[in-house]
Amino acid sequence: MQHGVVAAGHAATADAAGEILRAGGNAFDAAVGAIAAACVAEPVLASLGGGGFLLALEADGTARLYDFFVQTPRERRPETESDFRPVLADFGTVTQEFHIGLGATAVPGMPQGIARAHAALGRLPLTEVLAPAIALARAGVTTTPFQAFLFQVVAPIYLAEASSRALFGSTSQPGDLTQTGDTLTNPDLADALDLLAREGARPFYEGEVAAVLLEAARAGGHLTADDLAGYAVAVREPLEIVHSGARILTNPPPSCGGLLIGFALRLLDGLDLAGDGFGAAAHLLPLARAMAATNKARVDSGLADGGDGAAAALLDPAFAQAYRAHVLDRPAAPRGTTHISVVDAAGNAAAASLSNGEGCGHVLPGLGYMPNNMLGEEDLNPRGFHRWPADARLASMMAPTALEIDGRRAVLGSGGSNRIRTAILQVLLGLIDFGLAPEAAVMAPRLHVERGRLDVEPGLDPDGVAALTDAFPDHTVWPDLNLFFGGVHLAAQRPDGSGTAAGDPRRDGAVAVV
């Protein structure tokens, strides 16, 4: 008998969820356990000092979105007293400036998100649900090539402080960060997770863990006891979209990723994308133009008055109203992300997207994790750094998503900053319009259009690509599938009721079938 299926960004994350399913847990137990395991196995992308979202679709059709993303502090420390500094991250082909220090840390939501989602939806005790992650932190995780690459990208952050160098330093190459094949152990994080399992989130917001974070914040951070005590998970109604007869549930405002996916689907409604086959011009050109119009919606406050009047006319007025009312003035944090998808044998489905930004550089003493650096995001500070709005839940491009089609369910999500929305959109179209199997939909070549520039992966129909590149003179055809185009991890039901999963190789995807 199959208990369920999992797709995640690390084999250890997927295995933790699988262990929980095997023990009798439901999809939500497995997702919560995998979130904790991701904090151990994927520390650059997930941390108890960060936050995220969990979309829960119960077997009876009840759906809720748990928003445990980060919150800006209620007051700002004077800029001259803030621990806030720039670093350059090297992605190989381009460098990007990030900002770190305790002055870049927003109020974390991860501990409360874990506890709240489990209390509402879980079946097993939280001590049992977090046990695989705790054991993983004590035994250690072997660093994969992808995780080693991520550490090298953010090396200036993780080498900035002695506390981080001590925890994430290489056992094979002293002076550098963990390398492929090294084992990372984290007994302090194991103890923190054990405290969370036994006592819930309270110590992280009002107790001994909160005291450690607040003590660190005194040396240049903005967080106060009121910020932590006042934090609350928001439970929202998912945004619902119907496309080609399929029901899609995704992250609602104030986050923007799900809404932008909805905009693009509205633009593509009624078009016969599949008529000439996957990758043909009739598929690629409308898709690229929808991406361009959707990007305009993201950055242009005068959506309906923009230059592309035909595209604006295709947008559902309710979507446009929600966008203007809840997203345009909301600070956004498009940062490093990982994702987990789970479907159990009963039909419960969970999609969780997580982020820690890149981390602030400081590991909290005795706790084994690094707080986020979300306040260092330029999109948060359009009038200059240290001008972020006080006491505001950050918007995000993260879009954990559920799909119901032909009586079957699938859940999916992606990392990839601004490419999250286009990666999820293309996998949804593959599943719905082209009838692709989950693995084929995840593996299919992707494109991305932003600010008039086209990026496209190899493997699409040559005539379709030629039509694309004629329409978008500013373009790059990449030589291989690349993490630039996101990493969609998908779990789904087959027609016979069994489960299947697809982990995206672009971002080290792994699956567990239990």
C-alpha cells in the first residue's frame, strides 16, 4: 500500500517526509517535518530564522494558505547604529549585491508556522514529526554539489562572521565553506528543533530563544520583544483560478506570485496553445507575450492604462483590483527559495515554499541557525535603505500551488526569485493544456521574459524558437537546462489513485515514494 509521495529540493528533506508518511502521518505532518529537515539540509535556503508559506488542500476539499513569512519591525534603529553592510555574491556569470548584518533581519515566522500548521492539520505528535530533522542535525548531512555551489555563491555572507565560519566551514578544506562530500553536523540546531517539538513556538517569540535573538539584535538590529511577541501566522483563503476546466489554488495577496500566475493564465484563456504541439510558435509566442504583460503588471502601477491595452483588456477586473489594492504598495522580497510538495494516500496535499533570503551572516549562539536578511532587499527600500515600512508582512513571489484536474490533484512550487511565477506557469500549462505527465511537465524546456529580455532553454521546436527570437531581439538561448529557470518540485495523483512525484534537476530535486 502506498502512503504518499514527496518532491523536495534535497534527498534528506524528501526522506524525512517519507519517514513521517511511513509512520502514519498525513501529508501535513510530512510537509512540516520536511520543512524542519530543509532547515538542516538546505541551510542557505531555509532556516528557523526565516519564513515561508504552506498551502494545505485537505481530502474533503478544504483549502487554506498559512502565511508565516517575515514581518518588518515596528521601529527603526538609527541608520548610524545599524549593523548593515553590502556584500557581493558571485553567481559565476554575474555578481549581485546583497546586504547583511543584524540590521537586515526581519521578524522570523518559521517556528510559529511549523507549530501552527501542525496544530491545525497534523495527525502525529510534533515530537514525532520533527524527530527525523533532529536526528539529521545530530548525525550530519553530506554536502551535495548543489549545496556546495550555493555556499560558494553566498560565501561572502557565510564567511563574514566567526560564528558562521565555525558552523559551515569545510572539514576537508580549512578556511573555506563546506565542500561536496563534507559532513555538516549541527547539534545546536538539533536542540533548537527539539525545544520546538516539545514546547511549541512560544520559546522562540517570548522565551529563551527569543532572548538570544534580542541580545544579538542589541548590537545593531531592529528587532524588539514587542516585534517577536506580536508576530502571528496569517491564515488566508487561497486565490482560486479556473483555466481550461482545471481548478488552481495558489498564494493570495498580499503576496504577488500567485496573482501574477493568475494574470498570465487569464491572458492565455481560450487560446489553442496545444494545436501545433509543444514548443511550436502558437505555443511559445502567446506564452512569451503573456509573460511580458505580466511583468508589466508587476512593475506598473497603472496596469489598465499601460501601453498594451489589448493585454490589459484580457485581465479579470477582480484580479486587477486585488493587485492594486493589496500588492502594488506592499514591500516584496524575491529571495533564495526552496520548495516541498506532498500528497498522501487519502488525497491530502501540501505545498510549502520557504526562504531565508541569503542569511544575515550571524549564527545565533547555541541555536545553530542564521536569521534572515530580508530588510536588505532593494525592493523593500525603493527610497533608499532603512526606509522600509514598519510592521508590514512582506509580499513574496513564492507561490505554493495546488491543481485539481479530471478528479486528480497535484501540488507544486518553485524557487527562483522572479522566475518562480513563470516556472510554475509553464508546468501548469504542460499539465493542463498539453496533458503532460508530471515528470515531463517539470523537465520540459522553459523560457522567461522580463523587461523585454527573453531567456530560453534548449530543446524547444527550432521554428518556435526562431519565432521567439525574432519577436524578442534581446535574448539568450541557454546551452543547458539551468537553475535560473526555477526548480519546480511536484507531487501528484495518477488516474489509478496512486501517487507520483517529480523533483526538478535544475535545483537538485529529489523524490520519495512511500
